[in-house]
Amino acid sequence: MQSFVCNDDLRSAIAQRLAEFPVRRADSSDLRAAAVAVVVTDVGPGADIPGIADQRSWSDQAALLLTRRAATLRNHPGQWAFPGGRVETGETLVDAALRETQEEVGVALTGANVLGFLDDFVTRSGFAMTPVVVWGGPGLVTHADPAEVASVHRIPLREFCRDDAPQLSYTDSSDHPILRMPVGDDAIAAPTAALIYQFREVCLMDRRTRVAHFEQPEFAWR
């Protein structure tokens, strides 16, 4: 399985591929704007996911920072997510993504850490979600806000390059397949999975893959 070391070479490669990627923005006139931070860091203390073996031995490998949302939240409780949320009045997309990252997982990053953007993804709950790809680098220390985040995970990039990823399934409620990305013995569903898949395709594989058409499972509509 392919591996990715969290170093300056990876940072440069991701930044270059994003600079060459023609981003598509959603028509947000009837949607609420949201931004999420796709933070690239190292595996460090481990993903802590059942089914991912030898996590500690991968400490220098690159990873994405993901959370499980707190069960007490009104919207999307318990779901896999990137740090992020609604764009407040007067904020830019970058401002919102970085603010939410600091509030949710205690990581303070700046605009200098931003590598670029992926396509907007329109959620069934009425948001135009903009993924902001951010370099966290090795040694990132997180402190989750328990009011918003049940747990923080650093999922190795190599896990998203498994032969069985992505997983597609069909439903009577849509003409488009639901996309999931397997992680250990679990699976992450769209919309988060769609962003992960496009990150993999664009930033790691240098393929201009679009994901806006993928469907979300009904539990993510609310």
C-alpha cells in the first residue's frame, strides 16, 4: 500500500496540485455558506481506529485530521467530520475554517498554512461546504472541545488509498450513488467521504476528479 511521509516534499506536491486544479464553486444564493479545514498532519499518536494495524509505527506518516461529532449536538451528532462550520458575517472562507479548527480541536493555524481549495459540496442540509486544505505539519497537538467533538483522529493518508475505496451504494431516493470511504473496520459517508475522496484524487493521485454529484445517506440529510 502506498505511503506518504509528512514532510516538505508532500506539502509542496499538494500545494502545486491544488494550484493547478480548477475549483468549482456552488451557486450559494439559496444556500448557507460553510467551510471545513482539511488539515494534513502526521499520524503521531495514532488514528485509534479498530482495524488499522501498526498505527504507532506509522508516526511519521501523513494523515488527515478528522473528528467524531459530539452526541449532544443538534445537527449531525456522532458523525465523522472535518473541523468546520458556518461562515459568520464578515468572515472569509479561510477565516471560518481556521476559526472552527481552533474552536473544535484547539489547533491555531494561519493563512500561511493554507495550501488551496477543493470543490464546494452542497449538502442535503442546505449548506455550500467549501473545503480549505491546510498544512498542519508534524507534531500537531490537539485539544478537543467536548461540547462539539467526541474524539479526534489522525487517519493515515494510505488508509484512503485502499483497494476497496471508495465504496458506492444505491438508493431509491436518488439517481446518484452514495459514496463512502472505508477506515479500518468502519466507513465514513458523504459529505465528509466525498471531500476525502476528492482530496485523495487531486492532492495525492493528481487526478481531476469531481464529487459534487455523489449522494449522501439519509441520516446526513438532517
